[in-house]
Amino acid sequence: MAGGTERILRGRIKAMQSTKKITRAMELIAGSRIVKAQQRVQAAVPYSEQITEVVKDLAAAGASNDVPMLAGRDEVKTTCYVAITADRGLCGGYNAGVQRATEGEVKADVLAGKDYTIVPVGKKAEGYFRFRDYQLSQSFMGFSDQPSYEDARRIGEYVVELFVSGQVDKVELVYTRFITAGNQEVVLRPLVPLSADTVAGGDGKAGSSDGSGGDYEFEPDPTEILDSLLPRYVEARIYAALLNAAASEHAFRQRAMKSATDNAEELIGSLSIVMNRARQASITSEIMEIVGGAAALDGGDVTQGYVDMGDDYFGRRLDEPEKASSGSTA
């Protein structure tokens, strides 16, 4: 019994050591990717800020009244939620945070008598909401850890078409914002129509270093420029959200894999102690059997003498005359 237990424990320790190697490798890979993902997030900030300023100036020039993406709807009946998750698991509560946030917004809309649709980005979001029979639109997946601008463009074109065609009255982004390697948060950001705060603050004038400025001259007119610029603005915001989500995914995965590695080490130590105890119990049991057998022989009618020959023990009867050696005479 003890020998079988020892073999089982030895197999579990070996399997846990293999698991520890995998989780340690995944931790190191995620840690190396966080730096690159964070650099991509920072590199996308200037473009996003500059296109926001241009939108503000165009809106200040009087183009916001005729653009549907800025005007919005008088009544919001249907909301589209773009839920950005990962394509893979093993990243702690990263996917669950976005899923719960989206689910809470959807339940609030249902209680208010409003309709909704979900655009899942990532296999985990698609599988989660489809399994629970939520209303889904087109899914986008396969690029969560390394998104490109082309991926953002495809998502942007789809949600803008949903809004312009009147299928939805509002589009919102649900994703995990990357703050630092140890701090991320799930956020809900309006995407379409653009809020009044987004387009406020523009003066429609070009500034200069000496404080003077001149009026912008728009060619063609501001409304036409804004019609072509706003989809690019939406794509830029989606791209920034994808980059933040990717960096957050790597950060969550690094922490999750470090925790898994630490747990594997702790379990290996615990199993080693149990295995050593089982082995000691087996050795003690064998010694007790040998001692018990020797005691039983010592207590019999015939006394046995034992000669230590290393690992084996041989006995002979003491009352039996010693045999003569093969070369001696009588």
C-alpha cells in the first residue's frame, strides 16, 4: 500500500513540475510583451489627441449641425456594446471583468424596456454571450494580443454602419484600460454619437507661437470634411481601446501565471513531504516485519545463529556438528 502511494505521489510531483515550467514560461513571455504593448499604447496617443483637436475645430466652424454622427438621436431605443476581451484564457479575471460589465449594462437596458445588441471582440466574449443566448451582432476575433489598425478599421466600419443605418441609436465601448503594469480597470466609453464634451473647446482658428491666430480655411466645407474624418476618429478610438486591452491582457496573464507558478511550488513542497512520510512509513513497516520475524524465530524450539554476510543473512543449527572442509582428513 505504501509503495503504491509513493508511486502515485511521485507521479503527481512530476506532473506538477512540468506544469510549473509551463506557467513560468508563460509568465516570462507575458512580461516581455507588456513593455511592447505599453509602447504601442503611448505611440497611439499623439494621433488620437490630434484628430480630436481637428474634430473640435471643425465642429466649432459650424459643421456639427448637419453630421449624423454628432447629432445623435432624440430617443435611445437600441444600444450597441462593443465588448473587447481576449481570444485565450489563463489571464485571471481579465475576461470576466468585461463580461460582467457588459452584462450589467444589458440587464439595465432590458429592465428599462430598451433593446440592445453586442459586438463581441475576442473568442471569450463571443463564447460567453452566445452560450447565454444574448443578442449578438458580428464577431471579431483572432487578434486580441497583437491588434492592428486594420482590425480597428473593420470594427469601426461595422459599428458606424449600424449607427448610420438606424439599427442602433448608440454605440459604447467596454474594455480594460491599461494604467500601469499592476493597475488596470474596466471602463465603459461612449463611441457613437460623439458627445458634446468631445467636440467642445475648438475655436476654428490656427494658433501661432506669438499668440496670434488666423481663421481656418476649409476646402471643401467643414461638413464634408467631418463626414470623412469622423469614421477615422472612431477607428482611432477603437484602436486605442484594442491596444489598452492587449496591454491589460498581458498584465493580467503575467500575474495569473506568477500565481500559478507559486502555487505549483507550494504544492510540490507539500507533496514531497507527504511522499517522504509515506516512504518512511514503508521503510519502518519493513523493518518491523524483519524484527518481528526474527523475534518469532528466536522464540522457537530451535535456536538460530545468524552470521552477517552483508545484505543477506544465513542461519545454521547450533546443535548440528560443523561439517568438515573439503581438503581436511578425518
